[in-house]
Amino acid sequence: MFKLLKILIVSSVYFILISGIAEATKKKKWYDSVNVTGGITVALQGTSGNDDTTAGTEDTTDFSYSLDLNLNSEIARGHKFFVHIETGEGNGINDNFTTNINPNYDPFNIHNPDTGHQDITISESFYEGTFIDEMLIVDFGKMDIHSFTDQNNFAGDETSQFMAGIFVRQAGTLFAELDNYYGPGIRFLFSPHEWSEYTYIVANSSFDSISKNKYHAVQMNFKPNIMDLKGNYRFYFISDGRDYTKIDDSSNASNSNFGWGISFDQFVTENIGLFLRYGSQKGSLQPLLSANPVTSSLSGGMLVNGNMWKRSDDFAGLGLGTVKKNEKITTVYSGNQKVVELFYHFQLMDNLSITPDIQFHKNLPKTDMRDIIIYGVRLQFGFF
């Protein structure tokens, strides 16, 4: 299996290089086709019900922001290069209380305590090529690996849709994120028909010894058009080759984790879309330090477009989600955490939107003050 994978990767890279050289003679200079997009996301969130003297927490209001700058250039016909530059400050209220469902998926805090300023990082830098009459897309480099699976048109963008992580993707709520969130990898996306596409990913958590602890993901997406109403039905499987420890045998610390999930989105009318997301992973393993002690995650909800009230650029969303506690891990609390989120995305002008948001969290993973209300507002400014 691994020999075949190596042959595929080497062959793909070779074909990419050869094709790029051939096409470069037919294409204008790369800097003539540079595209730049970007945005700033600002969030203000507060809590009600977090005054817990036992845990040493209190109701507060926290601020966070992130800035993204994306550059891409077509270096030759069918061959592009992407760079994603990112900075930000503040963790929001994510670290103000114990939770298995982060109330804000967006914060990207890279404050440097030595300088007192924010660092600027190159989060992504990768090549993308299209082949076989654009049926095959190959991405190679440093990328947001988790963004290639578990997508959802109605619950997948923390800058304009839901804020809570469970309504964005399973990574970070159910599955452990890669040690380096933006990691080295290669992605193959094959789209033989308008109604189906297939994804294979091999990546790594580290930039050192990338032949070890590999991360694999496979996804199938079926895209029916039911009475002119579009939908996506994604089924995916992941294999995480990092070292996990058995819950009932701490000496057995070299186990891979396996998981699977579905992510569906479907228009049911011209202005209403429904979504469903579910994921499950092995319950016999201790979670990594960055992961939650849960075995499955389920969420669903709807988005309603503002066409219904003559605000075509606005939309509202309602989501319900829950995570299942790993009962093999002994804790002082019981029950599964649940969340309900409601938001309204108000488009003020072409490049500026404001989103009031409220979340109701129940059965937080602690002993007291287990129910909390989170209220907030998000400002999104897009430029270029």
C-alpha cells in the first residue's frame, strides 16, 4: 500500500514539473496573474452563568480578531501557487471555562510575549494543478489539511456562518487536530461526474520525519440535483498515525486512531437549506492533549436566506449539536454536552457584515454551573 502511494506521489510530482515547464512557455509571467483577497474577523463574546467560585471563573466579555491575506498566481495554464498569510490576537472566551465545544472557532492568537506584538505567519504555501481535462486536482505543500474533508455549505465558515466549532468541522471538537494545524501533505481530488467527487489525502502533523505517524483521509461526495435543489452528501474516513495510549493499558502507547463521519447539506426550497453532520472515533484510546474526551459528535440545523424578507445578502442560521462523553474515561461529571446556536448575518455593505450570535450550552464537562449562555457579535470586513 505504502509503496503504491509513494509511486503515485512521485509520479504526480514528476508530471506536475514536466507539465509546468511545458505550459510555462505558453503563459504570461506569473506576476501578471496574481490575485489577492483578504479579510478581518473581529469577535466580541460574553457569558452569563459562568460565575463559579469553585472553578474560579466569572462572567466576562472577551475580544479577539484574526486577519487573513490570500495570494494566488497562475504560474502556467492549469498550475497555480497559493500563499496564505495570517495573524491575530486573543483567544476569545474559549479558555474562560471548561468545554468540549468551543464557542468560537475563529481565534488565531499568535501574540509574541517577547516583543509585545503579534507575529505574522505563512500558514499555507502550496501548489495546485489540474489534469485530465480538469477532472483531477492535485494540491501539494503546507496546507489546511482538515479543510479538505467534512466541508458543509451551510455550516463550515466561522467568519460568516456559525461561530461554535461543532458547526464548522469535526476537527477540534471530535477528532484531534494535527500538531501543526497547517501541515505538509498532498491531496488528490477526482471529479469524474458533475454528481460525484472523490478525495484522498496523506499528510503529517510534523515537518520532521514525515514518513512516520502519517495522517490519511478518504472522502466521497455525492452531489444530487433534486428538483433543481442542490445538495452534498459527504462520507469520509480518517486514519491518524500518531501515538495514542490505550485507556485500560497505559503501557500500550503506540496505537493509531480511526474515525469516520458524514456531512450533508441540502436545499429544500430556494431559500432554505438543511445540514447534518456526524462523526465517530475509537473509544478505547486516551485523547491527545489537544483533544476532547468524546467518542462522537452530532449536529444539524438550517440556514434561511434573506430573500424571504427582501434582504438577499442576509441569512439566518439555527444549529443544534451534542458530543458524546467517553464513558471509559472516569470523570467527576456525567452526561453529554449540548449546544444550541442562533445567528443573523446582516450585510451592511458589499465588504462589511455584522452578525449577532447567541449560544446556549448545557451539561458543560464540570461539576457545578453546567449551563451557560454565550452572547456575542462578529464583524467581518473583506478587502481586495
